[in-house]
Amino acid sequence: MKENLTRYAYWQFRDFIRERAIALLLVGLLLGFMMIAPMRAMMGPNMTSADAKRLIILVLPQIVFISAFIVFNGIISTDRKMGYYRFLFSKPVGIPSYYAQHFVVYLVGFLAVFAILLGIFSAAITPFNPLWTLAYCGLVYLSLGGIAFFISSLFRYDWPILVGVYLSSALANAVWAESTGWRMVIRDMLPPMHKLSPAMNDLITSGTVDARSVAWLLGYSALFFVAGLVVLWRRPIG
């Protein structure tokens, strides 16, 4: 069974390149150019590493979140909708193990795409260390990924639900940031996406991060990831 699972990793990565990577590169390049070019013109030709970091902080959130939604769209549900599960699991492969590996392979592909985009940015604007920026991209993927995984294990049309959950979290934390009572309960039940923006600023500017915020983000997502694995274990895929 392990041999079959390892063999599937190649096909999963190939599918990522064919179905996701090209779209991510196009989205990153188009949005990056549209947003960076005017700022580049205002800042002038002699940009420092600090200027590059400021540009990244302004531009990256939009690109990384759109890219994450593209990657997570149908991560499990597409196989159910299109009937691919009949071929995927014709060999003895554990369904939870297969999709857990799928999730990890897509994480590697996601980071590889952003490494390319950051390399292009560094060559076109000014050289800078992309390590902490990539760490933030990985944090976004892992913070949203468990929630997306769980939703996709339950619903055929997962993308609109994931967007709704994300927007609900952003709205609740913007409107009810200081609220108590039932509003606080609803706010705290939603994903802690408001923790990502401070984490990005800390990572990119100083290479540090608040450990409690990261633990909250990853722990929340991990609970839903495990719940998604349980759904795949207990519920028929077809």
C-alpha cells in the first residue's frame, strides 16, 4: 500500500503543475505587475531592500490568498464530482492517506510557485532574502488548508463555502473586535485569520513571529484537517 501511495505522489505533483501551477503563475505575475508597477514608478529606480519589503507587505496578501483559494478549490470534492475516485482507489490505497499526501504535495507545489514569483520580483526590483516571505506563504496555506480540507471532504461545492467562511471571519473580527457576549463567541469560533496580517509584518520585516498567534492559527486548522481525515475514513467517497 505504501508503494502505491508513493507512486501516486508523482501523479499528484504532475496534476498540480498542469491544473494549478500555471494558473498561480499567471495570477501572480498579472496581479503583481498591476500592483507593483505604479508603486515602483513612485518610489523611483533606486530601491533598497527595505523598499522591497514594503512593496511585498502591500502586494503579497492579495496574491497569496487568491492563490490559496485556487489551490484548495476541489482538493477532494473534484474527485467525487467527476467520479475520479473509481480509478484512484481501484488499487489498495487508504483514502485518508492519499488525500493527506495530496495536501502535502500541493503545499510543496504552492511554495515552489511562490519561490519562482519571488525570484522574478528580486530580479526585476531589487535583491532581497525571500526566506521569511516564503514562510508567510506557507503559514497562509497551512492556516487555511485544514479548513479547506474539511469543507472539501463534506461538500461538493467547497470553494464558495471556504470563501464565505474566510469573509465571515474577516468581517466578524473587523466589526466585533472589541465585542463581548454572544458576538465574542461567534467571533472566536470563526478561523483566526486576523492573526495573519501581524504575522506577515513580523516575518518580513524582522524574521520573528508571535508564537501564540501561529499556534492558534495552525492548531485551529489542524483540528479541521483531522476532522476531514475522519470524514474520509468513515464516509464513502462516492
